[in-house]
Amino acid sequence: MITATIALPEPTPAPGEALMKEVTEEFLQLIGWEPSVRVVTFPRSHPLLGAPVCPVKGCDKMAYASRERALCRGCDRRKRESGQSLEEFVATAKRNWRSIGTRPCLVPECARPRRTTRTALCDAHCYQQQKIHRVTIEEFLLLPGLQPFESLGPCVVLACYRDRGNGEYCPPHRQTRNILRRTGRLEDEGHWQRTAPAVVEHGVVSLRGLPDQVVAEILYCLQDRNTKGVKQKDQELRPLADTVRAQQLSSIKELDPDTLKMSGKRMALGFLKHLGRYGLSPETERHKDTWDGTAFGVANGSLHFEDISQQWLRKAVQQWAIDDLPRRRGKKPLPPLQRQINSMAMLSKSLRLNRDDDGRDPRLLGRDDIVLFLNRLLFLQLQGEISALHRYWDVRNVRRLLARMRTLGLTQDGQLLHGLPDTFALREEDVPDYDEDDDAGRDLPVEVMRQLCKHLDTLDPGSHLLCRTATELLIDTGRRPDEITSLPLECLGRDGDGNPELIYDNHKSLRKARRLPIAGATAALIIAQQERTLARFPNTPREELALLPSPVANPDGTKSISSAWVGDVHSAWVASLPEILVPVVVEEEGRRVKKMLPFDKSKIYLYAYRHTYAQRHADKNIRPDVLSALMDHRRLDTTQRYYRVSDKRRREAVNRVTAMQFDRKGNRIWRQAETLLESEHARRGVGEVQVPYGLCTEPSNVAAAGEDCVVRFRCVGCEHFRTDVSYLPDLEAYLADLLRGRERLAAFAADSWAKAEAMPSDEEITRVRRLIKRVKEQLDELTEEDRMQIEEAVTVLRRSRRVVSLGMPRVRPELPDYRGGGSAE
């Protein structure tokens, strides 16, 4: 006998069943969840779901407020109306006797609720006490033969979890129903029963009357947000649940957040975000036109491909993004990808505007389409719609991505770009020239830095000094904003000599536990912040704390503030400052004069402090290799971009400083400031070489790049030596080295001939002193305008100068002190 096996269809899961499986039993116990009751109770002692109890005697509400306003909303309103201080109000205020919650009838074993909080009897017993026996409550409770009553069941309003009083409704809903009837606003009592909210009880939110799917969504989102450290309040969840119930929605995804007020809207937007991320994976997300970064392990952000209109091009760019995303470094990998996607969107728009078929068929494309794309970018730049840098990066990105798509095999048979001609590509010469020297000059002038530091007290007055501390650390250390905001509490170390060091992670280069020498004032700043953090989170282990803990969604202090938040607060602070005036040389009636002009505040942003840090070290002639180590760069040319000076500015500076050139005896060589011809610049470039403290014109030494000096670099005694005002700091440092060396040798235990050989001669010291004096005297003879021009030229030259070192000990130069409290380093 053959029996046929019939495959039964799998049972359809109940609405919300999948989401409810994600909610843990521990969380359900935390919120006091009972499936039969469907009420969420916010635990008062929980750091995220609860709050301290209002200190007013007799008030049991939770005080969702800052530390300065530790009252519930009602008591806080009454305090403001009274005009009293917090201490006076708490000592004298009485509880606002509004009936909240329900209590059982005082008759023993009676299952019905009392009429009100003050009226201690249920409706039935209250009728007996007032209408039949006409005695006080105390006398009524002593009467013999009092019979308890059974419960009448729950109120017929679906959201209500209270028992009935006398009739179908609980007393509050019965009263509300009667008012609606009298005013003619109760058109459909059945609809009102389904949509009316529950009676408000502090710390309790009713999910009764909501579909199972909505209940599961609310519980899942509450748990997910709690796991991520988001503080949640009953007064935000209640309007969301009531709105969904009133609109009879089957899912929160159908809710329009704009129908809610601010508090409920904020929670609704958060719920929609968490629900949108439920079940995300790279396999499901990669087929969309907008990718949520959460699916790829990125906490925040999205990638948008919708501006690429050609299907083949959009899919190819998405294929490249899938390949490129895992190799991205840093905490924010999405913005660099989005910039390259936007460049491909520019190419897509060019194809759409210039081709009859909108560029839908890749087999018909060719070199002409590339030329049209390049011409369009040039046109946009000339029209001022994009910058030269924007055009440079767009062309460079498109060239790189098209080449990368070919190496990914997307042009092979059966792939997205099969048939794409080889001529549809950008050549190296297609990339426009871009003067990378424009990247330099982002540092802030000393005058600007002094003004900013003068007003630091007005920055971030109410957020535990977080933004101010972060800004000061950025100024002092020159680190990237993300590196400062993510510092752990234990970020202060000591070197072998006991000097303070900053311990940080270089997120961009994936290098951990980097060490940076810092000043004692900076170390004191860190220590003060450590003390504030420990005071805020005394129960969290030190090794888990962040130095700058976020003030939101951070109950244990392990989450750091974000650089974006610091940037927003910093930008608002800079905009609120008065005008910052800096000295600028301008031409008036053919004369160059100095004027105090307003500085462009748009140039004051967080990353400018890193450029300023690099520039102030470069201005003090710190060697490029040392500065590169301070900046934690892998390549020296990266460091040079922070203080590089263009040929044009360098040439102008040479023309000005040439008028202040001196020989070894301190005599000025050129009395007239003549502009050098191109041939003269070339002649000087091949006829002299840089040496410590100046230039050398001796032919054999020039040919040997300054390494064939027979007098062992005793430059001040050589007739081929030239110097100018731009070397004045080096000469002063050299004199300090000579004097210090003589003092050390005098106290050093060595043979007399060895000390005599190493001892700096009095004649050399005298010659250096005289040379410094002559240079300073010539500077003092200049007018204020000329002196300012010379100082500006000296700054330009020193930024672009290659440092020549003899390997001798040097006195560390002082760096600008912006805050008036000692050296900045």
C-alpha cells in the first residue's frame, strides 16, 4: 500500500513574534511586563529608565531634570511661580493633592477600587456609608456585617488597566465619558473606547489596546535603546503609544512623527531608526540605493547612490564600495566613500545631460563623453559652482574608480560593465593641476590665537567643561579632533625623565598608544578633567572611563563625546565672539601701511589648531623629521604640506629680506632693496648654499652641498659667509649654545688640552654678539611699516627653509604662549 505524504504549509508566525523573540526575559522583568496586563513600568532606580524622586515631601513623582533642577515638572512649575529658592521651596512646599493611581477599598477583602485617593471606599460602600448609614468612614468600618464585593472586571476602555467602579468604566473614564456626552463630542462611544488613552500614572505606560505588532516593536526598541545607553522617559513613550492607538495603526512604521509634539517626536524618530535597522545585513542592504552604515559595522552614517541615474553605473559603483569599505581606516569611513560616490554622480549627470540615451548603454560610450565631462567640470568651476579643489578631486576620483572597476573584473563577459570601451577612461594628463601649496596657510595667526584663548571662559559653560577642555587640548597638542575626543581617562604618562606625555590612538593610521611630549600646563589640564570625570562616575572602573564622557546616553561614563558635537559648540562659540582684529599690510596711495582688519572667522575650526601646532613649530626651525614625528605622520611630505610656502610668496620674501643681508663683520651688503630678476634668482640659487645661521658663497663648498668646509663650520670667521635678518633667531640660539657650552666645559672633569680644544673662543662669541647687535640695530632704524614687512617676509622664509644641523646641542626654542601661563609646549 502506497501512502501519499502531503506537505503541510508552515504555520504563519503571529504578528510581532519575531521581534518578541529578540526581547530578553531580563528586560521584561526590569520593566515589570506581564503579557496579560500589558503595562510598562519604568523602574525608578534604573540609570536610564528611572530618575530620582522629587524631594518635595509627599510627592512621589520622578524628577527628570538636570542636577540644578531636581524637581518633578509640577513642583518645578510651582517653585517658579513662588519665586523661592530650591531649598526654601523644598522645606515649605506641600504635595499637590491630585489623585494619582488607585487603591483598594478599605473594607476588608473588598476587590473593588476606592472612588478616589482621598475617598477610601469603593462606590458601593461609599453609597452605603453616605446614603444609608450616614456615618463617618471610621464609624462605617466598625459596623458589623459589612460584606466585601467582588471585582466588576476591567474598564471597557481598551487602554485602561483599572477595574470598573460603578458601571462599565473606571471612575476617571466614567467622568470623561459624561463630559463628552454633555458637550456633544461623543459621536461613537465604541470608537472612543478603542482609542481613548489610559489614565496617566507617573512612571507607568499602558500598551493595552495596541496590536501585537506594535507592542513587540515598542518593547524591542525600548530594549535596544536601553542597551545603547539612551535615556528614556515615560512622558515620551506615553504620547507615542496614545497616538498609535488613536490612529489605529498596525505598526509604528506607519506613524508620521510630525503628528507628535517634541518629546514624543524625538522618541518616535528613534524607534523608527531602530526598527529600520532590525535584521540589516550587507547581503540585504547592498541591493538598495541608500545603505545604512550599521549593516556594515559602522555606527552612524549612510551611503547614497540614488544620484547615479544609470543602472549599470550605479551597480558598478556599489560593487566597488563593497570591495573598498572593509579596507577603510578610522572611526568615520563613510564620508570619504561618499565623496567618491558623489564624483561618480557628477559623471552620471554629465552623461544624462549630453547623451540622447542618457548614458543607459555602456557599449556606446567613448572618449567624447570623457571630454564632455571634463569640460562640464571646468565650466562649473568658472561659474563658481565648484572650487578648483572640488574639480581636482572629482576628476581624480572618477579616474581611479573607473580603473578600479576594470581591475575588479566588471568589464568581463556577463559582468556589469561588459562591452564598456577602453576609451571610456581618464588619462593621467586629464587630471587638472592643483596647487597643493594652497593647503598651507590654514594655521591661525598668533593674534587670533591670543584672542581665542582670552575668551575660553565663555566656551561651553554648562556641559561639564567638556568642549572647553577638548579645545584647549587641541590647541596644546595639535592632535586630530577624533584623537582628543576619544581619549581614555588614563591618557597621561611619563617618559624616562618624568616629563608628561599624552598617550593617544592614531585612528587614521591605525596606530595605538602613541606618545606625545606635552607641557606641564597641559598635563594639569588633563588631571583636572580626570578629577571631574571620576567625581561624575565614581562607581565605574578607571580603566573603562573616557576622559571626556558624553553627557547623553552614557550612564557609566564609558562613552566619549563626539568631535562633531564639539565642532558644533565650537562654531557657535566662535560666531558669538566679537570681531578679531589682526595687523595687515595694505596699500594706500602707493604706500604700504599697517591696518587692523577683521579676521575671517570661517577659518577658525577644530582642524585649524592642528595646522597652527605644526606652523608654530616650523616657525621655530624645528627640523622636519622631528616635526613629522610630533605630527605622527608616516611620510615627511605630508608634514611639509602643513607649512609649505608657494614659490611666489617665497620669492617676494627673498626680495624684501635681501635688503637686510650682512657679511661676517655685520656690514650690510645691499643697501638698496632691488627686485631680483629671474636670472638673478637662478644665479643665487646655484652660487650659494645654506649653512647654519646663513649662506655660504665659497664655490667648493657650494658644489659639495655645504659639506666641504675647511674651517669646520666656523661661519662667522669666514669671508664667504652671508646672513640676513631671517637667521636672527638661529644666531641667538647659537650664541646661547656657545655660552652654555663654555659653562659646562668649565665645570667638566677633563684634561686641560681637551677642554681648550672644545672650549668656544672668546673671539667667536664676541663676533656672534656683534653680528646680532648689528642686525638688530639695522632693524630698529626701519619704520614700523617696513619692519612689519620684513617680519612677514622672515616668517615666510623660515616656513620654507630646510634646517641645517651640525649635530650640536641646541637650546629648545620657546613657542608662543597664547594664554599667558608659560610656554605652550
